[in-house]
Amino acid sequence: LEAKLGGKKVAIFGSYGWGGTWLEDWGTRIKDAGGELVADGVALLGEPDDDGKAQCQELGKTLANA
């Protein structure tokens, strides 16, 4: 997948149970592969609440408009 990221606009999001450092690592890998992060990623601890869902929706809108 990373080989196909060159020049592509990307948004990353997800949930975690411990340590959200994966988001930063993933962002670095995307940039190193030539992908463009359109915004800061969204990392949510556990199951998303209403605020977390809203953050993901906003991230999706940002990606769609990029």
C-alpha cells in the first residue's frame, strides 16, 4: 500500500486501547512514502463517543475538500 501513496491525499484515524503513538508512526510512514496528510489524524481512546464521531466526520469533510 505504501508504494502507492505518492502524491495522494490521506487522512488517518482510528481508536486504541493503550498508547496512541501508532498515529504518529503511521503519519511518518505516509509522509515518507510521498503521501500528503490533509490534516492531523484523529486518535480516539476506546469506542468513539459523539465528540469522537464528529471529529471523524470533520476529518472526512477535510479530505473530501482537499
